[in-house]
Amino acid sequence: MSRFVLKRRPAEDTPAETPVEDEAVADTPEPAPAPAQEEPEPPARERPEIDGDMLEAKLQIHNKLIDELDLSNLDQMTPEELRTQIGVFVTKAIADQRLPMGAAEVKDFTDDIVNEMVGLGPLEPLLQDDSIADILINGYNQVYIERGGELELSNARFRDNLHLRRIINKIVSAVGRRVDEGSPLVDARLADGSRVNAAIEPIAIDGPLVSIRKFSKKPFTLEKLVEFQAIPKPVADFLYGAVKSRVTAIISGGTGSGKTTLLNALSAAISHKERLITIEDAAELQLQQPHVARMETRPANLEGNGEIKQRELVKNALRMRPDRVILGEVRSEEAFDMLQAMNTGHEGSMATIHANNPREAITRLEQMVAMGGLRISQEAVRGQISAAIGIIIQAQRLSDGSRRITHVTEVTGMEGEVIQMQDLFVFKRVDTGEDGSVIGEFRATGLRPKCLDEMTRKGIVVPAETFDPSKPLLSVGGKNG
Ligand SMILES: Nc1ncnc2c1ncn2[C@@H]1O[C@H](COP(=O)(O)OP(=O)(O)OP(=O)(O)O)[C@@H](O)[C@H]1O
Ligand SMILES: [Mg+2]
């Protein structure tokens, strides 16, 4: 909950009155020790609110610090050195002024200052907390976080919208972008890979809106997804085998349903001997291979020039000798080029798509191809789609916040003008628990996948029980966090 902004003139720094609902945590009144030097633990604890006098006193320390610290040296210091220096300074200043601050508060205070100087201010504790998946800021005094699939209001606050704007500027300027009234929407990426979207006035009405999808430091593996009951083990094994044997897979799902996570996890099945080319709007994939060539689109500059779209990148990728092309998310006309790639020797390519079920994923692909304005009949497009795509995997965030794979559906060909599909595995909701959790089960439909022949040829054995519809592959009754 930092409210401390680096400014030299105290006159400007009248603290904004932003009372927050409080959950007082008692600090043991012990003499302030030097701040801990070891790695800060993930800040799971809520911080107490600060009263006005204390805020003023802290502000003074803050300004004194700016005056006395040798700022020219800052660049050469590591964050740890800076933290230590500031810690020593703060401890002394607090002792001099006899401020009644407990050890935890001194540490918070020191952290706040360091975070402002070298980091993203109030966002830092949230960025460091690995249990947080999303950070959603609606103006300076409302910061929501997503944990375990559920949204909650956090205690983080900015001093005012100007403070928030400064942090946004810090984020976007680091990746050579800018945000102002002229171009109030911007995508960016944090140094750690987290994906950021910011919208400011006049588009955002009540102050800047920022959405951050945190980069998972350790992306989920398939084993982890099985452990979280997002997918039954036999289905995970089947998908692993399918990707390994170059069955082309599309991962479909709504916003934040776990598409990218699954794509990352499935990429583990790809041989390390293959060359992968990834194409994304904001690079966030973490494929598990040594040989990955990563490309990212570029938005137009202020004059409206220089935009490089996914379509160009897909075309270019084909001149780069890829074994597989991985598209972070197919969303527009590049769908056509992607399908062509999948149909011309780049089987096993993968992409995610925003759709609510496998059938809709196909319809959306058709619409995307149409966006390219090519003169090609609907039947031909469908032919391309059915020839290119092997399986569609549907990810979903359920009403209780849990994320699960709800369908594995195979594209089996065309009949007349209709693309034929068959579900291989489905998740069915059977009931709702008292706590609102979704009770359900994963089951095979009993259909034998067409791609099994190809998999068998490549030496991949899938046990027959995997396709046995008579009993559930996995029953779930609670959240999988
Ligand atoms: N099975 C799961 N269990 C718990 N958390 C998950 C699971 N799958 C994904 N997550 C978490 O959910 C968040 C969203 O996942 P992810 O980025 O993969 O979604 P997405 O569908 O690609 O989102 P977007 O539509 O924004 O691209 C991430 O923080 C991720 O770590
Ligand atoms: Mg994604």
C-alpha cells in the first residue's frame, strides 16, 4: 500500500486522503532492527493502514532520503544493495524521530521506497506474490487480484491517478511504447514477461485501467495440470502422445481459461530436435524446447506506420525453416496462412483460439479466414480446416473458479459441406457442492480416435482403458485452485 512517490518538493506532496477498509495487524513494538537482508518472502500478509500523522512523518523521512542519498550512484547499485542502504537510513531516521514503528512496518516502509525507486511501486508486492494470477487496476484506489480462479479486492493503492499514470509510463516506456491522450490504449510486457494492457483517459472514465496477466515463473507442466485435476492423467497422456506424433492441435477457450498454460505444457511433448517458431502479440509462451525462434507483432507508431501483423509473421515464419509454427493466439486473417502452413509440412503446429466450444472454434476460424478478403469458397475453407486440424482441446474456467479441460474433440473430415467432429473426452457437470464448487466427471465417449493409427505407427501406445466410457476417468468435487 505504498503512497510514497519520489518527489523533491515536500510542498507538492500533501498525502492524498485515501482511507481504506482496514484490517489492523498488530505490530509488536520492538526496537526497529536493520531490515532483513535475506530474500523477501512472498508478501502474503496484509499490511496495516497508516494514520495521517505517521504518513506525514514518513513522507518527511522519504524526502530527506532523496536529499541525502547519492542518486548518481543508484544506477550502479543492485536492488539488494539499494535495499540495504535505504534500510540503514530508514532505521536511523525512525530512531532519530522516535517514531513508534514496529519491525514489520519498518520493513514495509523500506520496501515501499525501494519499490518506488527501482520497481513499480505498489504493484511490486503483487508481482512478487506467485499465488496471484491477474492484477486488475480500476483507477488508483481499486486494485483487484485473481487468486485460485477468484477475484478479490487487494489492499494495494496508488497515491492518486497521477501516481498510477507514472507507473504505467514506466512500464510502457521500458518497451519503447507510449501512452497519452492521443493513443490511450497500449499493450506492453513487464521485464519478467507479464502481459500488460493499459487504457487511460479519455477511454477510461474513472482513471487508468490496467490489466496484468502475471507470467508464471514456473509454468504448469502437464503433471501439474493433472495434479490440479484440470485434466485426467489418461487424457493428458493421450494428448502428449498426439502432440508428439504431430497431430495438429488447437486449444480453444474463453479469456483466462488456461489456453496458454496448456499450450506451454503440451509443448513438452515436442522433440528437442525440432525447430519451433512462435508468433505472438505479446510474447508470453514458455516452450520447453532449446530451439525456439520467437517473434512478436509490432503496433503502428504514432504516425500510424510500421505495423507488423501476425499474418506477415506467419508468412515470414515459413521462410525460416520451421518444423512447427506455434501461434500464441489466432485471431484474424492470419488464420488462412496458419492453415496453409499446417497443411504443407508443418503438421503438429499449434495455436490457441478464443471460443466457447470446439464447434465454435471452427466457425470462428472460418470467419477469420474470411477477414483476409481472399476469394475462396466456403467449401474450400472448410476443406482446409478439416485437413489441417487434428484435435481441438477446450479449456474452461468453471463457475467455481476451477479451470478444466472440458472437451477433447477430433476433427475427422468433411461430409458434404459440413466439417465432421467427434468428442473423444468430455467433462460433465453433475452437481454443485454446498460451497458452490462444481461436481463433475471426465469420461471418454468410447469413440476411437482416428489419429490413433498415426500415433501407433509412430510407436505411441495408448492403453485401451483410456477410451472406456463405462467409468469416469476422474471425478472432481472441489476447486482445483
Ligand atoms: N488448470 C489450472 N489450474 C489453476 N490455474 C490455472 C490453470 N490453468 C491456468 N491457470 C492460471 O490461470 C491464469 C490464466 O491462464 P492462461 O494465461 O493460460 O489463460 P489464457 O486462456 O491463455 O488467457 P488469455 O485469454 O488472457 O490469453 C494463469 O495465471 C494460469 O497460471
Ligand atoms: Mg493466453
